[in-house]
Amino acid sequence: MMIKDQFCLAVVQANPCIGDISGNAEKVRHHRKLAAEQGADLVLYSELFLTGYPPEDLVLKASFVAACKRELLGLAKETADGGPALLVGLPWAEGEKLYNAVALLDNGNIAGLRYKVDLPNYGVFDEKRIFDAGPNTGPMSFRGVRIGVPICEDTWSDEVCECLEETGAEILLVPNGSPYYRDKIDERMQIMLSRVVETGLPLVYCNQVGGQDELVFDGASFALNHDRSLALQLAQFTEETDYLDFRKDADGLWFAKPSRIVPLPDTQEADWLACVLGLKDYVNKNGFPGVVLGLSGGIDSAISAAMAVDALGADRVHCIMLPYRYTSGESIKDARACADALGVKYDTIPIAEPVEGFQKTLAGAFAGTRSGITEENLQSRSRGVILMAVSNKFGAMVVTTGNKSEMSVGYATLYGDMNGGYNPIKDLYKTEVYHLSDWRNKNRPAGVMGPAGEVIPNNIIVKAPTAELRENQTDQDTLPEYDVLDDILNCLVEQELSLDEIARRGHSVETIHRVEHLLYIAEYKRRQAAPGVKITPRNFGRDRRYPITNRFRDRT
């Protein structure tokens, strides 16, 4: 069937699961069936859809790559029915080379293959170690339309798209695996606009959606016509499919009839939804029945509980208060109020017996020493053991609740409050935790499972933060005020500024030295921390790779 002056494209923004090749193929079939019902000619999926993105070293297993090829050949045969053609991504081996590829499936065959040219090797990306770069080739012919298929990073510079335009491409269809970080969507749009301006071609940007370990893919797929007008904007953080009717205009250029334009959330809503989706998919894709967490009456555990309920529903969230002699009546009251507002299962398990048992056991070994942080940490570690025991007994995953400020300076206890399988607020600074908690009390985003209204009691937000490991303790006994700490950390972690540059922002040199030192010596703790949602452009883990053993200090 030849297309002369019009065709319909289905843009599938879906949530694959890495390694579930047959399950992802079923998603391809499902969306192809729906597209056929809408009269679509071609269905576009996101980058490496058969594997999910990023598959990392799975692609180095020959059996994995072979399984992908078998599944693709099965999909190709099904296109012999005369229905929509498919653009599906997968790892593809040619001799000794392995490519990040997209296959065009039509008329029962693999009608074309294109390979990713520009392999990203920065931040969270590490493709050069697993894939070979493909050649810079021309468009594929699809039923009389010359389609260029640059893959994700291929559009972040001009070379690949210019080559496609110069070799006759009429439309750019871009499969993407572009993970979320704050305000990235504006960056994407500006770059894609640049490619449209340079080539004079319409461009369709199809992005993956869903959580994968630390990464959250936010979707937000869109289409731009050659005149830079927005023809399609899909939502962030949800699976969606929509259709673009392309026709030739008076100048013989392809032009998409304007379709659905979904308003995008503001920064705080997007951050919240990213945390919720990351936690939801981590729990569900790994088969946990639910989650359990310690609810202390403090802000970090409260916001984590609210995110868990928004992600999974109240019936899959179990909160436990673990009081000791330093736990205030106010904290007990606040924790109960938070659990009631969220509607979760709530238990109280006192920790006096295990803490005092450890103290008695260690009395001989510690004889002649002064009580201090070591003894305080027995409280945190007792709580960690109890939460892990509940997890082991009932199968629910422990949610750990340390924020980025604490993870930066080591204000967390290994094998204690750091215990857990996943951390939804790991990449949120303490000041951001406060702002986001206040935001959630005033807003209930579409699609979440938690209730509207005040889900985090206001007293938790306004009271001084404390670990309650000794009498009258507050975080500021040992740390700078959080607005000061977080600004210094942002300078050190996100911006890599020098001491002099940070000092010019009004911070004392002594405080900067202290924060930098704490940041460096806590690296060994962060290496043992649970994964958590990436929110900022530079999270701990994939983005920031510092040595554990490190004597450098900035004293210039």
C-alpha cells in the first residue's frame, strides 16, 4: 500500500519493564491492535522498547540479544496482515558489533534497520561501553514516505539530523529514553526546536514513561511541525497513545493536523509525581506486595509515607512508630495524626528492650568510655532491625527516608535508618522536602491514590527537625541551618563550585570547609545506601562518582 499525500502515525508512550522481552512485545501487539482500529499506518515506540531502557549490561549476554531478535521476528511476521507497520527498538548484533537499533517492521518483514550514531557517555548514560556507534545513514522508505529515525541522543546535536535532511528525509521520528530531572522538559523542547529549524522537517518525539531503579522516565512526548507549531503534547508520568494525521501542505511538505495538547505540571507537581512513579514502579516491577516504613513524627518519614500512599494506595502501606525514652509525646501524636490522615495500617513497637539489651551486651567492651554517638546509634540500628524483620516476615519492602541533605553529610546511620530497599526522597534536599510537603497538603495531583487535604500534619512541617536520640536534640545542634547547608551542598554537588565562589555567596569559609569535609567522608555511606529517585541534574550514584578514599580538600 502506497501513501501519496496523507498517513496516520500512532505515538505510543508506554511503560516497558527491563528484561521482560515477551511482556514488552505483548505491549507492542496491544498498541498495534488499538492503532489498527484507529486506521493508523505506522506505530512509533520509545527507544529500545523490546528491552526497556536502559538495559545496561544485559545486552552483553548473547542469549538476551538473541531472545530480542526472536521476538522481533515474530512481530515482523504479524505485520503481514496488512495492518500498521511498527518502529520498534532493540539491541541488534551484526557480526562482532552490537547496536542500539530501531527496526521498521512491515509486510511481514524487517523492512529497515537504523542504528544509534551518537552514544551518550555522561551523567546517567554509559552506552559507549556496551554499544557500537552506528553509521550516519539516510532515511528509510515507508510506503512512499522517507522517514528519518534519529535515536534519542542523535537529536541532541545537529550532525545526524542534518545528514538525514540532506539525504532526503521528509519526517523525523525520534524514539527516546530520556529520564526526568527538574525542568528538563524545557531543555528537550529547545533542542528539538533547533533540529526543526535547521532541517525544516516535522519532528515527533516519543519518550518512554515509567520508573527503572533510580531513573524515572516522564514521557511528555510531543510533535512539532516544520513551522515549529506544536501538533501534539502528551502528559508526563502516564502511559498514553495518540494519533497524528499527516498531510502534505501546499508546498508539498508533511504537516501534522493539531492533536491533543495536554498542559504540563509545574516543577513541584512534576517532582512529586516523579517520586511517586519511581517508588510505584520499583515496588510493582520487583513484585513486592507493599511497603513498610518507620513513622517517627518527623518530616522525612511523613512525606515518604504520603508518597507511598499516592503510589500504592493506603492498603499497601504499613507504618510503624518505634518509640524510645527520647521520643516526645508530640512526635507520637504527630505520627498517629499522619497515619490517620493517610488511612494506613499503623502499629507501635517500643524499642527499649532491644536498645537496653545491646547496651548490656556491650557494657564490658565499652567499660571506661563515655556514652555518646555510638550508644545513640543503637536506637537507630534497633529500629532498622525491627523494620527489616517485619519486611522479611510479611514481604513488604522497607522504604528508607533519608533526604539529600542528610545523605550528603552522613547524617544517617548505616544499618539503621539507612536500612531499606528504596528511597523516594533521596534526591530532595531538606528545604525541598519542606516545600514539597506544604505543596502536597494544598494539592492532590491527578492519578495519585492518596487522599486530598492535609496528609502531612502542619505541626510536622513547622516544628524543629530532630532525630530524638538524646534529650532536647535538634538537627541544628550538629548541622548548619538547612537553608545554609542546602545552598552550600548545591554549590558543591550540583555546580562543583570552588571554595572562593561559594564564599562569595555569603557563607563563612569555616562552614564551607566543614560541609565539604562531611560530604567527602560520607561517600562510603552513600555507596551502601538504597537506590532512590533521581530528581536533580546530579544525583548521588549514576551522576556523581567520587572516590571513597579521597584526601583532596579545596583550600585555594
